[in-house]
Amino acid sequence: MSFVGTGTPDPNPGWLSDEELAGIRQRLPLLYVEAVPVRVDGLGQVTEVGVLLRVGSAGTITRTIVSGRVMYGETLRDALFRHLEKDLGPMAFPQLPASPAPFTVAEYFPTPSISQYTDERQHAVALAYVVPVTGTCDPRQDALELTWMSPAEAVSDSVAAEMEGGRGALLRMAMASVGRLV
């Protein structure tokens, strides 16, 4: 899946206009954060994985994870929180660690042969996190639905086939990083 924006204006001066963004995408890699929302038990073991349903770049319905750009002057922590709230709603209550460290860095290229991750619009670098959420998730913006799955179901070939841009592989890597790859 491409990093799809909502097209809503942002009053933050760190945000780029559509024209500026299009020009920059042709010349520079952009920084993104991606988050795999999870539910954990009392021991901190992942019991469920949240996968979003969205309209993809080609107009098809696809599955994905929380994802979005980091704005100029924004901390990674703030970007993660903003995108989790934007996609999952204000009552999701993400549990961000004091010092967030990604489980991997995914590099997206417009050409599929360079990397397993693709985004036809740009070269992007994404820091990927597994983030426990404890509240009620109510997808907003361009997220149509959030489906909670078992870790085994989330890493299945059928779910991976519904994800664009290599995010199925990223989801498998997320579950491996928390010891839940079956």
C-alpha cells in the first residue's frame, strides 16, 4: 500500500503543500513511521494484531498497518502518537515506550526490484514499531476498519496477499521481533 494521505489541510507549518511534496518526492527520500498495533496479555505477550482496511492507491480495498510521514521538527514519538490516533481514534491509548526503538527500518522504492518494500510514488524510509494499545479503537480518516487477528492469522499468506508494498513481510518481521512468528 502506498502512504496515502487524507488530503485534509494541516495548519502546522512543518507540513508540505501538495505541490511541495510532489517536488520533494522526486528528489529526496522521506521519513515515515509505521506501527503494528497489538493487544498484549498480563505478561506482555502479543495476543492480537490490529490490521487496517483501507482503499489502496489503485482504488482497491487492501489491508495495511498504521503509517505516515514525520513532519519537520516533530519527534518520532510525537509522529507515532499522531498517526496512531489518526488511524485508530483518540481512545486507542497507545503505550509508547519512554525511548521508542524500531524493530526494523524499511526502505521503500518506486521500483519493485530494489527492495521487498515498494511505493510507486517515492523513495521512503520507514521506522517500524510494534505498539500495544489498551483502549477502544475506532478507525478514522482513510482507515475503513480495524480487524483484530491472532498473530498466526496476521502473518498468514492470505493476509499478506491483501497487503500492498511488502507490508505482509513487515508484519511477519514485527511478529518475529516479539517472539510470535509461528
